[in-house]
Amino acid sequence: MTTGNSVVESAEFRRFFPITGKFIYFNHAGTGPLSVPAQRAVERCLSIYSSQAEFDTERYFSIVGEARATVARFIGAKPEEIAFTHNTSEGIYIALCNLPLRENDTILVMDEVFPAVRYVVDNNLPHIKKKYVSFAKQDPIAVLETNLDRNVKVVVVDYVQFLSGETIDLRSFSAFTSEHGLYLVVDGIQGIGALKYDVTDNSVDFLACGCGKWLFGPSGAGFLYVNSRNFDKLRRQHTGWLGAGWTGFEDVTKNPPLYDDARKYEMGTRNILGIQALTANIDILLQYGMQRVEARILKLKEDLRRHFEVDGFEILTPRSGKQSGILSVSPGASVEVLSQGLRRNNIVVSLRNRYLRFSPHFYNSEDEIKQIVDVVGKYRVLK
Ligand SMILES: Cc1ncc(COP(=O)(O)O)c(C=O)c1O
């Protein structure tokens, strides 16, 4: 990586993503394609499982410790602020069940959240009131100013809205929640891995993230960031034996105490394959640099947007405000024909609520955008 030219350098990273050999893959908001280093990491684990059934204990603890340190470094956290989970929902669940809430306290939830948050909120907190309010196309702080009352204790939002791509500027938003004594719980899955994110830039209390999208998968692993300022206030729900400080398993009559940090929420046996893959994927992003990953994604998205604007598409994703890697557009009635046309040409995007959602990553290329534009031109006239 010597040229200093981000287009050339990102092209060099394409070799880590074999999917580029067959598809023009613009669907990272759907499912991230596994990278070669992650695949190798998983294969190494599998070979241990098949040849010796389990990891040597020391090796196991060192893998988990290194992985935790990598995730922490990736988002500017301390290792003990990271709990490994299996998906985003689990992280949201742990956050909400462990807050020191009392009967009739209220949780204010962004109405546009992906169902993952809604199911957790609606089905696991029987004594807590829920208030859903729309954030769409509004200043998020103004939404809070309008909707807060003295019972609201927690705010839950998606960092990046899964369809419109609207993105909350967490620095100013969390400064506001923090000043007002509110806990802020964030579903980060549509932002982390695409946007540079550092916990020390903001005041978020919990950030839950699955690894199956912008972090290149595979699904089934995730993490929860817990701000250390909350450690001594949190409950001990969703805790279990691997939330304790074991150093070996030869003698399980002596039970170590639960950690008093985020690690206590790792309830039982971990998805070590997923955790290994996650570490390898994060290493790729750190190698390229998150600032440059973000800049490249936003540039590719902007290139695409310009083409769709010229073509007269309806563009759901607002131009103003903080941007994400998501661009959702609609050609109107011909959306399904176009969707099928793209697929036939090995261009992978998502069709969601009658919008085509494009979500490029840093290794995608300008040439791929040209090919997308050509295919769009071809199928647009077939209305
Ligand atoms: C904003 C958002 N949150 C969560 C999820 C998925 O949640 P989980 O990781 O719990 O399956 C998705 C997409 O699948 C999403 O777009």
C-alpha cells in the first residue's frame, strides 16, 4: 500500500473479497460477504474442532482476550467495556434489561427502528412504558425536546436507519441525552464498519452491533459496548458462568465471581468461530483505516446518487445531514423489473419496501458503478 491513492489502494483490498469475482456486490446493509482472512480464521478453528475437539484452555482465553482488545481498539473503548453477543438484538436486550429502571419509567424509541429493536422492547420489559416517536427527516435533538417528559429515562435509536440511511450525529445527540440524565441505547449495525466511530467522541451508554453486515460476517457473532460509567449501576440479568473470571476449568468447584464490567453479560459458551472471523475482518478495516473506509464509501454513494438524480429517480435518502453507506432509490412502477434486471446482471442490492437499497463498501469500484449505471439505463426504458 504505497501509492497514497485511495482508489488504487482500495482496489488492492479487493483480493480479500472473492465475491467481487462474480458479483457487483452493493448489499452490505443486507449481508456482508465474508473476507478471505475471516474464512481462514474460521477454517483454523474448524480444524481444531475436528482434530482435537476443543481449544487448549490457555489458547482459548488468549483468543477471546485478543478479540476483545481488537473490538475495543476498533471503537476506542476499553476491553472490559465489550461483551461478545450473537447478534444486535441480544445486545439491545442486555442493555434494556440491565438498566436500573422502575415501574412506569418510560423508554422513548425511534419509530423507524428496524424490527430487531421493536421486538426486544415490546416483549421483554412488561413494567416499563414505551413511547415510539418518529425521527424521520427531523432534527433528532428537536424530536427529544418535543417528546421528553419526566418519566422518560432511556432513549433507543438506530444509528443509521436501515432504509433511508438517515444517520444520527451521535456526538451532539449523546451530549444532549447525557445532559438530560437519559440513558442512550444505540443499535449500531448499519453504521459500524462503514463509518468511523469512536466511543470517546460521544457519550453513548450502550452500542449493540451484529457482525453480519458492514463487518463482513458471518452472522451469529456480535458485540455490545457498555460505557464504563454505568458499570456500578447495572443489574445482573443475562449473566451466566462465562461472565465470570475463569482461568481454567480443571476445578469447577471453585466458582470465580462474575466480572463487574461488560464481560459479565457473556452468559455461556461463545461463538468462537464468529469471534475469530470478526477479529480478522476488523483487522482489514483497521489496515485500510476507518477514516478512509468512510470517505470511500461516502464518495461511491455520492457518485451513485448523482447518476440517479440525473435519471430522475425518487431518492429516499436525504442529501442533508450526516451520511451513511445507504442510498435508497425508486424508479417508480418499474422497481421490480429493474430489481430483476440488476440481479440478472449479477448486481446485488436489496429491494426493501419498494425501494432499491444500494450499500457499497470501500473495496467497491468506480468501474462497478459504471456497470450499474449501464444496466439501470437498459432496464429503465423497459417500463
Ligand atoms: C438496523 C438493524 N438492526 C438490526 C438488524 C438485525 O438484528 P440482529 O443482528 O439482531 O439479527 C438489522 C438487519 O438485519 C438492521 O438493519
